[in-house]
Amino acid sequence: MKAVITVLGKDAVGILAKVSAVCAENNVNIIDVSQSTLRDIFCMIMMVEMDKSTITIGELSDAMSFMGKKNGLVISVMHEDIFNSMHRI
């Protein structure tokens, strides 16, 4: 199963590393990343695969939200199918 992780917040050193660390700790495979900085706002979309993950998508979402709040970021995790349905015309 694939999931989409989005990250928004004030740009700072180590954001990608912190998000990647949560993925690595839970055996979540990162398959694609797109990131940019708009002035001082960091934006990232990450596609991950959770087939071998040690946690559920809900638990990953909670872990990312917790880490995001500690670092002044808004992080969301959603199933790929939900993401695609939300963005289909």
C-alpha cells in the first residue's frame, strides 16, 4: 500500500532528515520526493510504500503529526487512493 506524506512549514535545516528518520524507524520505504522552498516556506510531497511497515497508516500519521508539532511543521499522511480521489476532477 502506498501513502502520500505532505509537509509544510518554515524552512529549516534537517526537515527532510527528520521525516525520513520516522519512515526509516518504521520500515516505511520512500519511493519519491518532491520539495521546494517558496521564500521561507518549505513544501514537500513524499510518496511512500508501507507494505513492509511495522506500523499502520494511522500510527504513521500520528507519529508524523507529533514530530511535526515539535518542529513547527504541518505534516499529513493519507492513503494514495484517498489522495487521488481528492484531486480527481
